[in-house]
Amino acid sequence: PQRPRTAMQSTMSSVASLARPSAVTAHRSRAARPQRRIPRALERRAGRSEASSSHDEASSSRSSEVPNWKRALASSLAAAVAVPLVNLGPAAMPAAAIYNKDLDVPINDPAQALAVVFGVKDSIKNVQDQLVDWKDTCPAPTFPCDLSQALNKTSTRVSGPLARSLPTLSDAYGADPYAVQDIIQSVSTTEAMLKANNARVKVDFDGPAEYLALVDASITNLLNDLSPDAVEAGRKRYDSCDLSVPPEADGDLECRLARAVSSGARSGGIG
């Protein structure tokens, strides 16, 4: 025997039947609706679109010849570098001018690219130390510190330099392009966390520090896969930077990074 329907089931069934139009009603509605005539301008435009379809297919075929990893890497680099800088505000622009002014100009010298990567590793350590210090000196609920510093430093001293140097390591030394992409994505995740901290939506010092540690470890693994002689040459170039020069002075990118970290420069003023 079937169970008797409850009052709730009966009510829901009635509502559903009212919401569903009958087949007759739907047929009448379609029959009563007049057919729309396509404007002649649209017809002509459609004709032009069909005429150009062969050209689009040819362009698509040419673009498919570009390796997938290069397209993915370019997209990741653009997203990681451009998006955070859009929302940093005027205070971040001096730092952006120093470190990110030539984002469209890759560092083609492999030795310099490696030197820049070593500068990035020191910059990562600098941000990590700041986050650890804030756990004691920047308590809730007011967080009396400039939380934008960690975000600005990561965007200008990590994302920007990596965008200019990592692709060269793939081209010159055969660095794994997928490992490069993973590094960029981890940096993007870190910046998203720091952006939330800066907005004081949910301040978390541990999460960004852990992701920066992941980025640093991934860079180390990437370097371990390269030629030891090449890595040593890049390290010597980085270590040769004159740290007595002011961090805001002109110079090679790797030396500006080294001097900024060594002097404890803030990112909102001199980088």
C-alpha cells in the first residue's frame, strides 16, 4: 500500500504543477509570437563574417603552433604581475617604477637572469621575516602597522623580477617551464593573501609566509636542475653588487634588489 501524502508534499506538488505550463499553453504561446525579421544590416554583416572565417581559421592554426606551456606561462606571468599592481594605490608606484618599469623587456643575459633570481630569494626572506615580526609587533584587533609593505615588496621585488628572468632560464638552460609556471602561480596566491591582509578583511601572517617558503623551495629545486657552473656564475654576479650604493640609485636589477634588502628599504618610497 502506498503511504498517504503529507500536507507538505501535496502543497509542493500543487506549486510545481502551477509553475509548469501545459503543452497546449506552450504551443499557443509559440504560435502567437510573431517571427522576427533579421535586419538587412545584420545580414550583410553575417556575410562579411562568413567571408573572413577562413582567415580566422588560418590565424588559429598558426597560433596552435605555439607550445601550450609558453602560452600558459605568458598568461601566468601577466596575471601575477599586472593584477596586484592595479590595486596597490599611489604609494606603490615609486617601487613599481624602480623594479617593474621594464616588465615588457626580458632579461636576456642568462647570467644576469640567475643573479636576479638570487635577489628574489633574498627578497622573499625579507618579506618572511617581516611577517614573522608582525605576529608579535602588529597585534589584533587594530593591527597598528603598515600591512601594505609585505604586499608591495612581494609585487615589486618578487613578481616583477621573476617575470623578467624566469623565461630566460627556460630558454637558455632548459629550466622546466611547468616548474616556472608553478612558481608564478604560488606567487599569485601569496599576493592574494597579502592583499586580503592589506584590506584587513582577515589578517593572516602564517599563510603568506608558508606560501613564500614554498616559492623559495621551488626556486631552489629549479636551480638544482640547472648547470652548476651557470648557477655559480649567477651567484658570483649577485654577490659582486656594491651594497654601499643607495638602493634608489640606478643600476642592474639584481643589485637594486640586493641593496634594497640590505638597507631595509621600504617599498613605498625607494623600493
